[in-house]
Amino acid sequence: MALFVLFASAAFGQFRAGARIDAAPVRVEGVIARVIPQPKGGESYEISYVVDGRTYRTEDLRLDPALLRQARVGLAVPLEVAADDPATARAAGADHPDDDVTPAFVLAALASAVAAVFCLWFGRRPTSDLPSRAG
């Protein structure tokens, strides 16, 4: 059940961040500031952007495949940020800050809830109506 809570809260966080951006989106131009090699291969990108004179950075945004093909330091990346919290950002055109992870969190939450129900159901000890043979 703890896994359900963990995954459900992560999915809720993604939905909440998307709703905050949708409520008052501010379009900004970000720039890839750093390319970060990943241990299992691939790369992630630190994107820097400025809102109201303050610089923000993010590393967890899923970029459009067209941008990924040409990704390099200095490449402009269109972003949408929440007006009430500019640190909450997503790639322009996305629904959530990380569109690929949100469905995985929802599926993992559902799977862990089903697993918990099965464990509780099949983990019960059978009771017997037969008298015991103590003797």
C-alpha cells in the first residue's frame, strides 16, 4: 500500500503542476545550459530560463523529439511556466512537466493497489469449521 501512496502522490504532483501552468501560463524562451550524460546511456539537459529578471533551471523536462535531434548547449527551448510559481515549468505543448512519466506513475499506482488487494485476499489464513483434534 505504501507503493500506491508513493506513485499516486507523484502522479498527483504532475497533474497539479500541469494545472498550475494551465491556470496562467507564461511563455518563455529557455536555453539548454548543460548536457548531462546519463549512467545508462543517453543524455538529459539542464535548461535555463529567466522570468521577471530571475533565472531558473530545470533538468527534468521531456523535450520534443525534433528538439532532441538538434539538442546542444545554447539551443533555444520554448517553455510554459506557472505565473504564480515560475519554477514550475514544462516544454511548450506538453500537458505536464514530464509527459512520459505521468502515465507510468498512474499505472504503477494502480498496479500496486491491485497487488495489495491480492496480497490481502490470498494472504488470509483459511479458517476451518472442523473441531480440532486436541487430545
